[in-house]
Amino acid sequence: MKKKVFSGMRPTGRLHLGHLVGALDNWVEMQDQYDCIFGIVDWHALTSEYQDVSQIKENVIDIAIDWLASGLDPEKSTLMVQSLVPEHAELHLLFSMFVPIPWLERVPTYKEQIVQLKEKDLSTYGFLGYPVLQAADILIYKAEFVPVGEDQVSHIELSREIARRFNNLYAPVFPEPKPKLTKAARLPGTDGRKMSKSYRNEIQLSEDPKSIRQKVLTMMTDPARMRRTDPGNPEICPVFDHHKVFTDTESREWVVEGCKSAGIGCIDCKNRLLEDMLPLVEPLYEKRVELEKSLGYVNDVLSEGSKAAREIASSTMDDVRQSMGLKY
Ligand code: TRP
Ligand code: SF4
């Protein structure tokens, strides 16, 4: 039997190239080897977006389209929406009975996010419980592996502690999930900072190739290279970070040599990048255009996937209720 994998994304907008090389490519690869469930976690989006819920539905469909366009395959994996499997909420509630508040206050992302998202009031019960809900997402499917980035490791660690505490208090129901770290490729945004929707520096993964070309051609470079005759340093240039992801060793050697000696211009360098980048992303754009015309299909994928997920979730909840003395 294949080992179980769960991972999720919050529906906070269209995905960008950082998601593709940071997470999705890995997920797509894992589909054959593991029994994968991927969730669009809309309640998690609410923990920070509760004041404006107008975008959530559209964002859920956008993520589903991006997932399908990138190669997540409903024939191989289960693609679900968190709120369509309300058992996650029941498990979250039961966990909340025995999870000590200090465990949650200690999670590094908790205080960081409160500081980073100052414009939002995150002093809520739901936001503090974010990682408890995440533990419920993972444990309800008894997932053994959770593919995530470095920033999520503390949440998976908390899921392990919750599983352990449940198993000790009641009955051994849950395996302890392990993070499966995504190989960290650094893909900065067009201004050199981390690619992020909130910085408006992202290249969407299913963006029109014309607009991708435009963004790459105006992308920030080594600021010391003001003129074509100034030598540059690829190691501090965001364009070169993209080369590391999209082009081969030979092209990168050409860039390093040409940049340091001012033998090539930044436009040459960017055009070389686009030669390899565009053929990779163009099919995603075309697939998106196609899927946007078949929203019925996209909705079916999510409702079928959520139905299948719900069967597993219900069976886990039977064990949970039984072991907590809630079977009447
Ligand atoms: N917290 C995750 C993130 O921000 C999203 C998430 C919610 C998740 N539930 C999950 C990831 C379960 C992995 C497993 O990226
Ligand atoms: Fe960056 Fe390439 Fe210009 Fe060098 S040549 S500064 S690596 S864009």
C-alpha cells in the first residue's frame, strides 16, 4: 500500500512561479509514488481574511485551475476543498480541548504574522488555532508525509505533538506525520524581493507569455551594472536566480562569464532566460485558458475529490469519537 501524503494551500489568489518551483512541481512528482490528498484550505484563508470574504470563492477556483494546469491529476490524487469536508472542523474542535495555549503562542509563525500583517486584527481565537486546524487537516487522513516549505516545519512539529498527546490520552489512532521538505529554490520577484502577491512583484504561473516576457525584460538586475559597459555580479542578481531554476549549466556559465566581463548585456541575459522559461510556462497558460472555459469540470473535480476525502475523514472520526467516549 502506498504511503499517505497530505498538503494544502490557502486560497489567497492566483499562484505564482514561486509556488510552482517551490511546491507544485514536487507535488506533481509525488503523485505516482504516494497516495496524495491535496486540499484548498478555505477556512485557513479566513483566519486572516475574515473581514473581507468576497474573494474566497473565486480564489478557490483559481487555485484549482492552477493545480490542474500544473499537472495535479484527479485520476491520481484527491483534490479537495477543506470546508466541503466539515469533519476537519469537528476534529479541530476536539483537539482544541487538550491543546495547551502556550504550545500555540510558541509557534514562531504566530508572532511573526501578527507583526507582519499589522493592518489586520489577528488577535482572534481562530488565528491562534491556525496550526490546530492544520493538524486536523493532516491527521484526519492519517497522512505520514506532508510536503511543505521550511516555514511550515514548526506547524508539522505541532501536529506530531497533537497526535502524540491524543494517542496517549485516548487511543493510538494517529501516526505522527513528517515534513517532506521541498528542495528550496530561491525564486525572487521582479524587484528582487521574495516573490509574493503582497509585494506585487510576482509572475503568475499561468500568466500570458507576453506579459511574462515584459516582466522579465524589466526585472531588476545587479544595481551596480548601470551601463552596458559596467561589469556585473550574477550572484546578487535576481535574474540569475531565475537562470538557476530554468536554464542549464552551459547557459549559466555563459551568463557568469559574460556578466563579469561586461561581454553580454542584461537584455541578452534575460532573452536567454526567456528561451528556456517560456516553453515551460506557455503550456500552463494554454491549459488555464482551456480550463476557464470548462468551469463545470473544475467544480466536478473538487466536489468528487471532497466526497472521496470525506469518506476517509468520516471513518477516522468514527475512531476518534469511539476513543473519546463520544459514541452513542
Ligand atoms: N499553513 C499552510 C501554508 O500556509 C497551508 C496548510 C493548511 C497546510 N493546512 C495544511 C499545509 C496541511 C500542509 C498540510 O502554506
Ligand atoms: Fe543580472 Fe544577467 Fe545583467 Fe548580469 S547580465 S546583471 S546576471 S541580468
